[in-house]
Amino acid sequence: MIDSYTVTPSTYVALATVGVAFLVYGGLGRLLNRLSFSSAMFFLLVGVAASTVGLGTISAEAAGLLLRIYAEVTLAIVLCTESARMDFRALRRDLGTPVRLIAIALPASIVLGGIAAWLMLPGIGWVEAALLAVVLAPTDADLARPVATNPDVPEEVALGIEVESGLNDGICVPLLLTLGALAVGAQSDEAAAPMLLRFLSDELGIGTGVGAAVGFAFIWFANTTKGRFFVVGSWLLVPFVALAISSFALAQSLGGSGFIAAFVSGVVVSFDNQKRRFKLIETSEGLANVVSALTWIAFGVFCIPIVWASATWSMAVLSILFLTAVRMGPVMVALIASGLPASQRAFVGWFGPRGLASIAFLMLLLDEGVITTDGPIFEVTVLTIAASIVLHGISAGPLAAMIGRPSDTGESSIENQKRNTDQ
């Protein structure tokens, strides 16, 4: 794709644009966050602006390749770190909201989204409609973190959003691979059942095996050496990033799913020493944030111009439905018996930002030839992600403050609960 690409002076203009963007955000990031202008919004705008002024330094093919690399690396790190962050043993004591979101709301939203896509997109088949629903089903852990860590958000709501966004993308990968195999099989003469079984055995089997092996090797080394050979200082970002990338890349090279491998390796490591893994996870998130920002810039350069020129009103309406009724309806129903008030259930339903997982899924389908950039799956996905970044970004702070109003003593809901527990 980029063999014929030549470095020119305008290439350095593009590089300078990225550098200046990071410099500006580094100086104004806290101010922008106070104004409900998230980092994803900022860097997406940088990408759109770079594309609009016509720097002309990177071809669409090269930009697409960069987007896939950035998205896959970031998602691998997020899948690994978020699954490793979960304390599955402790989670069993407070399964209510997270389990309802994952076991009830997630599959219901996929079914509802598939039906909506099939009804609103002329000529789309049921497999393609289901694929679109799965691509847009997972919520983004990185975009959800500002709400999940907001001290004004009630603890059960924050836990539900954090666990759901951390696990649902990994859960959606097998379904995405299954539907992708069915879509490819429909275009060939090979019998669907044997092809599907062989495909899934490779993707899931190899991905799971590699993830488990790398995760257990990580724990074995950490426990054997008691972590005394781990790097220190700024190099602390290396172990967990290496765990995510090595499990992802090794599985991909062997014909398996790197996303499954990264997710499984994180699950295995979640049973390791909590203090050690949390320190490594928190340090690795700095690199993930940088790569995430590059992903949003590439998304703005590559995807937005394509969709801007060809999207229809029906696609725009469908993208809004995916952010509202398709998700909020199943979540509201799933949480009826949770004990949460209606306002908090509505907040959980609304705050399901779409981001890196959907981009990585989209680029995977493009690379495998399952979809094209001029097809409805690509266009609706891009519209939904762009709308999510803007709408969830500007509404996160105000809505979090609204549902978690401080008590008369000025304490947030979590602080109040902690004070009562201490007493």
C-alpha cells in the first residue's frame, strides 16, 4: 500500500501538524476538559482539519493502513489492561448491574440494532445487518473512563459502566468473527458449516491458546522473580504493553484472533498480585493515550471525508438510533430489577460511547474484504462513532453532575458512602 509513497516537504508539514496538536493539547488539556471538550473530540477535529486543508501528504490507502495499525494496537492494549484490571473474584460479590448489562442488554441491543439496520438500509442482508449491530455494540472503555472515575457518579453506576466497557468488546469478538466468516462464505462456493467451524477453530482456538500461554508466562516470571527484575521509572509502561502487543501479534501471525489473545492474556493476569498489576496497568495507559490520539487523527483524515461525501439521511438517523433507542431501551429493561432509579438507568443507557473497538472491527472487516468503504456498514459506523465522540463528550460532565448531586454536606455520593462505612 505504501511502497510507492515518497517523503516530501509536505510530509513534514503533516508531522508538524501532529506535533503542534499534541503541544496544544498538552498546554490546554485541563481547560478543554472543563469545557467538556474531550481529547477524542480534539484530535478528531485535528484529523478533519488536516484533511480539509488538503495537506495531500498521505494517500487514502496509507491513511487507512495507519488507522488500522493504531486502532489495533490501542484496542489490544485496552482489551488486555481492562480485563486485567477486573477483580473477577471480588466481582462475584457485586454482579448485579455488570451482569445485567453484559448478559441481557448487550445481546438485546445487538438484536434490536440488527433489526433496525435491516429495516432502514435498503438491500442489506441479515448477515450484514447483524455485522453492523455487532460492530457498534461494544462501548469504549477509554471514552467511558471520565465517567467511570467521576467521584460524583454513584458507585454502582460507575462499576457497571466500567465493567461493561472493559469486557463487552472482548465478548463481541467471537460473534464478529462468526458473522464475518458467514459473510465471506456467502460469497464463495464452499459449504458454510465446515468453513465456519475451521475458521472459528483457528481464530478462537489459537487466540485463546496464545493469550493463555503468554498470560501464564507473565505470571510465572513475575512470581518466580517476585518482580525484582521488572523495570522501574518510565520503563514501567513496558511490561503490560509488551504483554498486550506480543499476545496480539503472536496470535495474528499464527492465524488466530489477536483481540481474543489480548483479552484472554489480561483475564489470566487479573489473578496475579493486585498491587503489582495495577501499578503496571496505570503506567501503560500513558502510551495507550498517545496511540489513541493518533487513532483519532487518522480516523478524521481517512474516514470522515469518505462518509461526508456519500452519507444519506437514513444513515444519519440510524446512527442516532444506535446511540439512543437501540442501546437505551435494552439497558433500561435489563436494569429494572437492579434497584437503580430511572434517572441512573437512563444515564447508563445513554453513556455507551462507541470508539476504538468499533474502529478496529471496521478496519478488520475492510482488510478481510467483507465490507467496502462505500457500503452502509462503513458509513453508518463512521457516522455513529463521530456522533458519539461529540455527543457523549459534551454531555458526560453535566449529566454526571446531575445524577450524582452532592448531599447537603457537600459530599459526593461515593464520599458519603465511604464516610458511612468508616463509621
